Amino acid sequence: MWVERLTWADEGHSKHLTGTFSRSPQLVFCFGTLASLTSGSPYLSAIADLKNKYPDCLIMGCSTGAFIDKTELGDEGMSAIMVGFEKTRLRAASRQIDSFPDNRELGLALANDLAEPDLAAIFVLADGLNLQGSALLRGINEVFSGKVVVTGGMAGDGVDFAQTRVLLGDDSVERTVVAIGFYGHSIRVSSGSAGGWAAFGPERIVTRGEDNTLFTLDGVPALDVYERYLGEEAAMLPASALLYPLMIWDPAKPDKTVIRTVLGINREARTMTFAGDMPTGWRARLMQGRAQSLIDGAADAAYAAIANPASADTAHASRLCLMVSCIGRQLALGQRTSEEIASVANVLGEGTVLAGFYSNGEFSPPKSGDECHLHNQTVTLTLLSETA
């Protein structure tokens, strides 16, 4: 396996990708701003040129408010990573959200599109606003039951929460989920996920939740609870709620907690919309984070990824790390966001190429061998490599 970072060059009013191109890529990941993925963008034109040059190459990506380029943060344009494999086979699939009665059915269909006996892993990118991510993963998990590594994330647009796009080939679309399947016995995929947030305040009960809408906590309208804690910051909802995610868990499984982040609010109904499901009867606590604890959490995700047995026999091989971190973390870290990226890079070492984006939701198993879950406010890492 080989990995090369592509760069953009201006050519009049257009752009083109530059690199050595001494080998034909099989896969290119692109993460860019919403403007870079909108029709007429010079970046999309450059991607179309790349697709024409390498028609068998799979191109996958999504929109984001900020993308990861080496150990820096980019908020203009797009990053692109080119990957080639020696023994691994790839397949792509995409499904439109509106073609299915619910997101679980979409997940089932997408998983069945890619299911083959030698499927080792799937990387999924999804619309970040019009999808119930946990329902999507329920469908995928029904097919694979944790036997296939599933990772990825939900597209973003910074704190605007207005529009997101995913990319497959040179087609940038809304309300769609795309996925790449990795096949064969040589591919090695490991993952790590961590947060660094700390819970505060009393434990509460989700007394009414429907899908990803939270109506009441302890019988009190959810928005009332948040506004009481946020004080003056409540005027900036939903963006200010990114600094105060909600940890939830099934009381029958108290050791399996997940974090949910706010996507929207309804001031008249006093409800809040989250990036994942909010089951009635689950327990909940508000969370907050200090900058250093979030940065340390990112390093913990990297340690978890390299501790995974799947990466043990490729320690000296070319390796790609796809980093998906939550937009809420970027908002909380501010100018220190690059320190989160650097902490991951320091753990992984110079031999690993780092790329990724800030998301509206992260897809990752909580630990090796688990089924994939939707996370919010976490750093999730996917390490890709091949055995010799």
C-alpha cells in the first residue's frame, strides 16, 4: 500500500491536482468546504479531470467546516489523499436517504450492496443533517454483527447546520450516504475512539424521546434544561450547545455510554434535535470539557488505534489515518484545535499520513471487536495499511 498527499495548483481561474502520479491510484479521499463541493467549483472540475485520467479510481469525500491537512487545520478549499493497494480490492456503494422509509432500511441496503465473504472493512460518509446516524448503523450492524470493521462519519458545514454534501466520483450530492468496501486478507483496518469530556450535574432520565428528538428530561422540556445551564449563552443556541454535549446510556448497560451533540432546537415546542437517537428511559448527564482534557482524549484515541491487533503486523508499512473529529470539539478548542491534531500525529509517528475532517457525527466501534456506534464530540481514527 502507498499513500500520497495531493496538492492544488492555480491555473487561471481553475485548479488542478499535482503529485508525482508515478502510479495509478485506486482510491482518493477528498475533504473540503461546502463551497469547494458546490456545482461550478474549480475543485470539482479538478476532481473530474482526475477521474477522467484514472477512470477506475474510486473518489470519496464530504463537506466540512474544517479539514485536516498534515497537522494543520484548513478552512478554505479542500484536501486530497491518493491511495494505492497491492492486494486489496475495493467497491463503492451509495444510497439516497429519501429512497427508504427509514434510515435503518437504508443501512441494511447499503450493507447488502457491499457484503461479500472477504469483506474486511467499510468506511462510510453520510449526509450530516438529514440522517439519523444511529438508525443507519443499526441496519449496517444487522448485516455484519461486528464481524466487519465499520467506521466513518457525518458530513459537516461548520456551525451553520444548513447544508452538507458527500462526494462519490465527481458527483457532489445532498441527502446521500456513500461507502467504500475493502476486500481481501491483506488489508488491515484498526480504529480508536475517545472524548475527554467530563460529566457534571445530576443524572437525569430521558422521560420522552422519539428518534433523535429529545422532548423532556425528568419531565421538564429539554430546551428549558439547557437554557437554565447555558444562561446568557442560550441566545446562541444551537451552536452554544456544542460546548455542552449530552452523555446517555441504557441503564441495563451502564458501561456503554455514548455522547450526543445538538443539531437543532425548536423554541416553540421546547424540543432539541440531536445527531443520534434519544431513547425514552435512558439515563443522561450534561458534559463539558477543558481544552487539555480534549487534546489528551485525542491522543487516547490514537493509542487505542495502534494497540488494536489489526495494526500489529504493519507497524513499518505505509499507513493512512483518517481522523474524524466533532465540530463541537473544534468550537471548544478554538485556536488550540491544531493541538488536537498534533497529539494524534505525535502518537502515530512520521510514517503515518494523517487526513480527515470535522464532522456532525462520528462512526466507530467503541473498542476492537464491537459493532459500530454513532458518537458525538469524540475523535475517531481509522488506520489503513496492508501486510507485505
